[in-house]
Amino acid sequence: MFQKIIDFLSDFGAWGMFIHSFADAVIFPVPAFFLQVSLSLLDPANALWLATVGYAACLLGTPFGYFIGKGLGHAVLYKLLKKSWIDSATLLFQKNGETAILIGSFTPIPFKVFTILSGCMNFPLWRLMAYAALGRAVKFYAVGLLFYLYGRAAEGMVKDVSLYIFLGAVPLLAAYLLLKRRRAKNKERTSREESIS
């Protein structure tokens, strides 16, 4: 059924990309990545434009997913998506919401899990938008750039590049978290010392 929807959207080119990417952030369980790759294969010269359309639509859809989560809670997630996806995303989120959103931007877990979960857990919308803007830009433009530079030969590279981005992002995010926690501990220690003196 979902493949038929993707095939139908591919007939509309960039508009289909826009609809799929918007829906990916809100309710549709198949990531926009698949349509982006299909359309980029058809016209590699247009790959960066498709990346831009997909990226913009994803950011426009993000607040809609967020408010679905805020209004309907976890019940909507379990009706729309696999339990394993939700459990993985929830675990990431509980450890550190910011990192979960950034990592979620690169993983095969549909992005709507993170937009809806952000709403469920009252994560600030502006922070969701900021992290989504960063993470989704990398994902969309990495694919777009590959097809633009290498044409149809990029099809075999896309999965590897997504993996490399993910593997490169995780250590950077871990370093960022360590620095953030260290800074928070130093602030706490300083404020304790000031209150004692």
C-alpha cells in the first residue's frame, strides 16, 4: 500500500517530494529518503533542488507532528508506528532529548517519531526546530549532493554515506554532551561555593 503511495507521489516530482517530506514529519510511516533517492535517480541534475524542497517541507511539518504529540500523547504513536521504533526513540529521548533529535535525523527511524515524542514529553518546540533544522539539513543535502556530483552512480553510495554520517555524528554528539555536563557541574559547584562564602 505504501509503495503505491510513493509511486503516486513520484509522478508529481518536486511537489510529491514536498508532500511526502511534510507527511514524514507528521504522520506518514515511510521516510522521505526513499522518494528523494527515487526522484534523484530520475534526474540527478535536479537533486539539490529536491533536497531543498524536502528539507523545507520537513521543517514545515515538524510543528504539526509536535502538536499532535502534545494533544494526543503516546496513544497516537502506538497506532501509527512500530513499537520497536517508539521504544528506541523513547529510550534515546529519556537519556537526552537534544541528542535523540539529532541522532533521529540520521537514523532509519521515521522522523515523525521524534516530532510527536517531543510534543508528548513537552520538549521546547523552538529547540526541536533548531535541532531538526541541523540534522535534517545534513540528511537531505548529503543525498542531494551525492546525486548531483555522481549522478546515477550515487545510488550505491547513499546507504554507506548515511551510515558514515551517523557514525561521525555520534562521537561528536557524545563529546558535546560531555562538555555540556561538565559545564553544568562546574556551574553547580561554583554556585555552591558562592552560597557557602
